[in-house]
Amino acid sequence: MDAMDPPNLPFKFRDSREERIYKRLKLVGPGPAANFRDTCQLLDSGLESTSHLMGHLLREIESALRDVLTVFTDTSVKLKGSDKHAQQIRNILFGLGIDEDDPIAQLWLANAPDEEGLARRAHRQNLALPRPVDEAFLKFWDQMQSVLDAVLEIFESRYLAVHSALDAKLLIEEPSQADANWIKNNVPDNRAALGYFFDKLSSPKWLGPLEAEGMFKRPPEPITDPEKNQVYFPNWPASRYLVRMASNDSAEIQVAVAEIIVALQTTNFITHLD
């Protein structure tokens, strides 16, 4: 059992594609991976609103994936008009080297934009009964899995691009709130990516913007593995940065770090050691 897997939830994916997508979504973050796992489980739930719940979770997954994949795009290009969703997908496809005529590109553009795909499937239809899990919905589900599988494969193969984007951020001498927001929303939420950033971060000028974005409020809690009867205590990349900032010569920075530490609530002893 993976240390990131939720305990006490025995579940077996239907096929290798579902399992592959789930594992690769962990590179994006634990939230999107959990959302996908729940989406797979919903298909057999028997709930009358299954199609709407699955549509909503897929919308969240696709949105998170787009956020992270912006590392492959030219962020100076401004999205305009009512089809910003489709424009962003096209920018990502170009950055990933996927031709717009590619079947995967066509499936993504046909199913994802809010007005045509995911939002429509997530939202209710007036006061009518929920849309059924029929042949059309199962086709949509299959197509979205095809998109996720193909795009995540490329993302995994080019994961080092995330480090290149972080290197550019680390060179910023006067980080803005927008820079900190980018770290929060566009960097994969895993210890590899965030660890790379925080381990290299030496400037105290990031402390305020990152604190304002809530980057120091959620240390990882212990993870229980009932199958092995073990408890894992994940390290927290942000705490290592706080350790370094605590020894800064500036009393103002020291006070800011102290206030962050006092506000923390966690049972993870690794974080307490830091």
C-alpha cells in the first residue's frame, strides 16, 4: 500500500489504465489523485446522481491538471474572450508538443470546456432527474480517461520542466503575492516538487507572500497503514525553510517565523523536531 493511499478503503481499479492514471495524478497532487479514485468508485455506487458527481470530480481533476501544466506554456500570453478554457488547453497542447489535430487533443477540446462538457455534466438540468449513466456517459468517461492517460504520460516524462520553472522563480529578488500564488496553485503538491523549491529557497522575502497564501498552515499529518500496522511521519518541506529563516539576522523575520510556528497544529513529530 502506498503511503499516500487513504487507509481502510479497500478498492481495486478495474484496469491498468485507471491505476496508471491514479498513480500519475499523484505527481500533480494528492487531491486530484483522491478525486480520481473516488470517481472510479462512484461508477459502481448505484447512486442516482452518479453521473453528476463524477462530472464534478472530473472537472476538478481537469482544472488542477491545467494549473500544473501551465509550466509548459508561455504565461505571457493573455487569454481573452469567452473561450478561455479552450484557449488554455490549446496553449498546453502546444507546450506539450501535441498537435491540435491529434485525436487526444480533439477529445480534450470536445469534452473539457465548461460550456460543452464538464460543467454541463456536473450541473443539474433544471428540476429534472439526474442524467443517467448511459452509453453516452460511459463513452464520455472513457474519452476523459484517454485524455488523462495520454497527457499525464507526457507530463511524467517531462517532469523536470517543473524544476526549471521553479529555478526561474527562485531567481526573483522581490517576490510578489502573485509569485507566491503561482507556487500554491501551479506547482505539483508533492514532496518532490515542493521539496525542491523549499530546499533551495534562501530569501526571507518569500516568507510574507508564502505565509499570506497559507503555505505554512498545513503540515502533513501522520499516515496510518493498517496492513503493515505502521505509522508514517512524512517530512514537511516548508519547515526546513522555516528553520533557516529562524536564524535570520532580522528580528522581524524571527518574529514572523515564531508566529507561524505558534499557530501550527500537527501531531507529526517530524515537524515538531524541525
